[in-house]
Amino acid sequence: MTMMLYPASPEAATRFLKFVNASPTPFHAVQNATLRLEKAGFQKIREKDNWENTIQPGGKYYFTRNQAALVAFTLPQKWKQGAGLSIVATHVDSPNLKVRPISKRTKSAYLQVGVETYGGGIWHSWLDRDLSLAGRVVIAEKGGNFNSKLVKIDRPLLRIPTLAIHLDRNVNENFKFNQETEFVPILGLIESQLNAPPLKSESDSDKEDKGPTRPKVASSIQENHHPALLSLLSGELSVAPEEIYDFELSLYDTQPASLGGINNEFIFSPRMDNLVSSFCAVEALAESVAAQYFPSLEGNVNCIALFNHEEIGSVSTSGAESSLIPSLLNRLSPTPSSLAQSITRSFLISADMGHALHPSYTSKHEEKHKPIMNGGIVIKTNAKQRYATDAISTFIVKQLVERKGGKVQEFEARNDMPCGSTVGPMLSKIGIRTVDVGNAMLSMHSIRETAGSQDVQSAIDLFSAFFEGFCALDKTLTVD
């Protein structure tokens, strides 16, 4: 009866919920994206192989790097060197807490896990949440081989508890905490302490574990982490604890993403910055291969690029400042002349979430630039080039949105406030025309963000129009 009060949920938004709930880390996001692409008929290639001699016009391909970045592309039937690339670029990382290489901590009968903050998170939003672990683990296999496997523990394991108000009566007036000493998750209780007599002194009880002794074997991590944690991971992966050689684990909120609002107009979810854009890019490219125009006779190579490490500057082998896009351009157009032609014919949509107007903080937006959720695509502009948008790239996006009957909003930061950035400016250095766009959202970088459920389809529509119609539109435009 209650469900009859609500309109039908946006189909694209409900598919996004499944994607984000299954993608607590960049590794999982990339894996789930590859599964979607393979279902659409994309073929995996490897950077280490000589795939230039095997790809075929009309083909669909993808490759990954370090399990944390993905590039996928489709070739037109009459593809040849010098063709441009129509690229949608996003990122799959979000602010989170990462388990330290030596994570074993004990204090006052508690098992604790040492963590490091990653990105610019709203860290107080992580307090009193049901947290768990996900990431990748390097394990030994038969024959002396090793493999990096993904793990996602689907139950609450950790908590960063706040101090009771009875012990800090001023907490609501001036709430601050030390991110090193007061932001350590608890994993459990030390079993030997549960029925032990009282500790001799408070000073003894507060002595923190000083870390492991020197391991006997350089490659062993057994003494770096609590045996209970290693046992948990080994159980998830069906291996012995001593077969775990290393891992990259992040904490994540176990509460699933969901639709919300009186009319299901919102999405309440972690990691929407920027898994919304990544999901929409994957969906648009996967759907394009089933469209009537695929494979196109000629024109650009349609491409998506999902990068890692945007939240910390993109400076890594899997980030936007890496060789991923330059390498693809060079491998598809290996001569200097064809490469220059390809860059000139290319266009890049940098898709990252944007800031919706907050009803309690309207003064934080410039008076005429106040995007709202479910108001359509937000074009992000900054005169200082924190975004790569200009009049030409704005014109192209507006034309593409118009073809699908969509709406456009504008965002520009106030002069008295700093402006964020994304992958657009760093990729535009290659020489590719670039525009920065996104969907409007609230509480960006919180453990629980809010966005518009209708805007998911809006982004897919823009990317679909881009893959379908950019080349024809570009032919009508004269600039140089």
C-alpha cells in the first residue's frame, strides 16, 4: 500500500544503486565496469600485448591498469589512423580511510586498526557508522605463483565511536578531533582481557602497541596486522593466513545506497562523487554498441576512461596525469602527423559531480549560478581554468543535450571562494578540446551524499548523444 503512494523509481537510478553497492573501492568499480562491458560484447586487450595488429574496425575493446583504471573504446567500420577520439573521462576513487601497512594497534583492551585518511573527506561523517573492509589482497597460489584478488566483507567490522556527551558537555559547541589519535577504528576486544583482573594503572592501560618486531622473512606481513584480521581475510578468500602476502584495504560504510525523498527524487549513497559519472559513462558506451548507429561507418573512436587517484591529484600510474590517454592516442595513431590530426579531431567530456544549491547555505553560491538536483547537466566554468570549459566546448555540450531533450545548468564559483578541480584541466594539456560537466549533489565528500535520481539518466543521455552525434556536429562548427 505504501509503495502505491510513490511514482515509479527512475530505472537508471536503481541500476546505479546496484553498481555503487557492489563497488566499495576503485578495484571493485573497475571490475564491475568490465563485467558490464563484457556483457555488451567488449573484448579485453592488454597494454603489454601488441594489440595494434589485432584490433579490427568495428571492434569493441577495453583494458585495465593496475586493477584501478579502465579504458574502453569502439572503432568505426572505416577506422584509420588519425581518427579522433570522443572521450568521456571520470574517476572511480572517493575519500576514504585506508588500512596502514602496519595496522596492528591495541589500547585499553581494544583491538584497533591503524588507518590513513585519503582525499579531502568530511571526516566527522565517518563517526558512529557501521564500517567494514574491502580492497585487494595478494595471495600465494600453487606452483609458486601469486594473484591479486578482490575482497569485500559484507558485515560491519569496525567503528569509530564518538565520546558520550556526558564526558564532553561542550561537544556541540566546538566539535574537533585529532585525525591521528582520536580517529582510530576499533576492531574488537582483546580476548585475553575480557575476564582479566583490572589493569594495574591507567598509564599502563593506555600504552599503545609499538608495532611488530622485525619479521623473520622480508615478504611476510603476518606480524604487521592483528591475527584476527588476517584470519578474517583468509576465510573470505579460502586461503591460509600465511598465504596472504600483502593487501590494499579501505574502510567503507555497510549501509546500502538507496532512493529517498517523498517521491524517490533523491539518491542517498556513498561514493557518488564520482561513481555516478563512471556508471553513466559505462552505461552509455555499452548501450551505444546496441544502437542503430553502431558501428558507424566513419568518424571518431568512442572512448571512456575511468581514472584512479583524482582525489589526491591524479599523479599515479592509474591517474589522469598518467600515460593512459597519451598511450592510447599514440597506439591508434603512431606517426607524428596522424597523432596531431587525431588530437585535433578529438573532444573530451570531463564528468565529475557538481555542487547543488544547499537551502541552508544559499550564500555559498554565486547569485546566478545555483544548480539544483534533477535540474539537468551542470556545465562547470572557471576563468582561472580550474575547469577546462570554454565557449566552444560549452556550445557543443548544449547542442548535444538539446538533441535528447535535456536541460542544462551553469556553475561558476564565487570570487571570494576557492574552486575545486577535476581531470579536465590536466587532460586538456594534451591538446584535446575539453569541457567539465557533472550532476548536482549535496554533501560532497561525506560518507553519505545526496544526489538527484532523475539526473542519472540525464548524464547517460548526454554521453549517448556525444557518442552518436559529435562528429556530425563538429563538422558544422568553424573555429580556426
